[in-house]
Amino acid sequence: MNWCKSLNNTVALAMNNDSYLSFPWFTSHAVLLGIFFGALLVFHVALVRVRPLSSIGWKRVDYIWLSMAIFGLIGATTSIRTTVAKNYLANLGYSRIQGKFNFIRLTAELGIKETGCDDGAVGSTSPSLPV
């Protein structure tokens, strides 16, 4: 009886503690916006005030940030595809298992052979047997 009471206390404690359901601090929108504006300020001061870039330098910066944006889009797309594929395969697997189970259940209930025909049944449209 003592272990049962201990288990109930553990379950109650786990139910009241929702910290495992919250996201890490670095996934907060406010933190991400803060990092973005902080980086924007640092790069503005470094590339405009302290050491101004020439026209060619700004073109290089454009190529760099566009390349980083493409890598970010590829990463986001891969993440989304992974999530969708996991859900799709899980649902597909469940449907296939359910379908096989229903087939086996109906086969057992109705006594149906897997081939669906009798071995000795010959009709007018059956091919001739080799002699």
C-alpha cells in the first residue's frame, strides 16, 4: 500500500509541474526579435559608421545574406517535410495495419481463401490445361 501512495504522489507532482511542456527561452519571438535588432545595430555601426563599404563591398554583402537566406529556407523546408512525413507515415502505417486486421478478421469469419477462387473450378472462359 505504501508504494501505491508514493506512486500517486509522484503522478500528482508530475501533473502539477508543466515545465516540461514549455519551450526553451531561445525559441521565444521576443528573444529572436531582440537578437535580430541587436545584430542589425552591430552591423550598421560596423559597416556604415566605423568602416564604410564601397559599392562592390555592398554587393558582396548582398550575396552573403541572400546565400544565408537560401540556406535558412532549405533548412526550414527540410524541417517541415520531416514533420509532415512522420505524421503521414504514422497515419499510413495505422491505416495499413487496420486494413490487414480487417482482412484477416473477415477471412476468418467468412472462411474465404486468400486467392478468392477454388482450385478445381473450371469455367467456359478458363484457359485450357496443358496435357
